[in-house]
Amino acid sequence: MAPVTPGHDSTHAIAIALTVVSWRAATGFSGSELAQAVSAALYSAFGSGGDLTTELIEREILATRPLSVTMHERVQALRDWARERTVPVD
């Protein structure tokens, strides 16, 4: 796969990366958390004078724990609270 270079649309870069990056590595991440992983990989790539690659993105994803993991209990408590007090959206 060709490296992503500056000037590419970030949404496009994320889509390219996630078609190659292991979906297991990205499980539990929100879209903004994945975008942040791409941003961190860009800093790493340009800081070292290289290109953005899927390997750099995967490394950043693997080095990060999503909120769905680190805040699991709080997220579940909020869901439980909302189940009794809100109207579900279809």
C-alpha cells in the first residue's frame, strides 16, 4: 500500500488505514479515538522524516486504550441510569 502523504483528506486516510489495520486492534474505539491515532501516527511519521503508514497507525492504536475499556464501569453505570430515566431512540 502506498503511504499517505500530506494533503490527503483525513477521513480518506482513516478509511485506508482501517481497511488494512487489524479490526481487532480497533475494537472498542470511537471514530474520534481512531482519528486521534491517525493524528499521533502523523506526528511520529513527520517527526522521523517518514511517511504515514498503516504500521504506524496500528502501533498508535495498540498503544492506546479506548474509553470503552478504561471507563467501562462509568459508561455502564451511565447506560444503566439512562435505561430507567430516558426514552430509547429507534
